[in-house]
Amino acid sequence: MWLEIGNGRLDSDGIFHGFLDRTPIGGFSGYVYFAPVGTTPAEPEPERPGQALVEE
């Protein structure tokens, strides 16, 4: 039995991006990055609490 839990896309660089909409834990955005074998994922941008979403 299959249970649909989200969707995903394959970009032009061969990297798959998954978006889960049914997560078992809270505090997780549901975004999953699948890098090709032998590569390293890009460094995540640091989170800065209190920073406005739109910088002036």
C-alpha cells in the first residue's frame, strides 16, 4: 500500500528536492535535499533570529 506524503522535483543539475507534507515530528519544514552520490550538499544559510524577512 502506498501513502502519498508529499511531492518532489528533479532540477537541471540532477538534484532531487523533496517536500514532505506529513511529518512525524514537529519543528521540521519537510524539505529534503537528495544530493547525487559522491557530491556534498551546499552549506545551509545560517538562521538569524529576529531578522526581518525583507531587508531594506
